[in-house]
Amino acid sequence: MTILENRKSSPFQNITIDDVMLEFSVRNVPFKFDLSKISSRLEHATTSQRERVELSPDGEGIHWPEVDEDLSLIALIRSKTGG
């Protein structure tokens, strides 16, 4: 499991990633996403590749350099809430 350091200016907190799930919270509201459903690159990546992950400087995106994947946390929330 990978736990990303939170950025003070970011509303995203408690960001964790394991082999199958991406989890985080916004204002104490939890969100969970199955990696295989949000990214075919992450679905086919090795555990080692998924563990090498970086939080964007603004704290609103996640980057996996070994699989060249970027995810916007805001876009993920919008996809789940229809917003």
C-alpha cells in the first residue's frame, strides 16, 4: 500500500493506493475507486509500477511515471457524482 503525503493547500486527504483501490477523502467524505475501472494502464501495471506514484505539486492529481498515467482527483469525483 502506498500512502501519499497530503499537500496543505489541497482538499484531498488520506490518499492511499494498493493493488486494486485508490482511496481518498475530501472534507471527511470518503471516495473509493477500483483501479481496473478507471485506468487500463493501472489495471495491467505490475505492483511495483503501481507503487511508484507521485502527487502533483497542486495536490489535485496523481502520476505513475513508470506507466505514464495521470489521474485528476477532481475528475474522478465528478465521474462518481455526475458533477
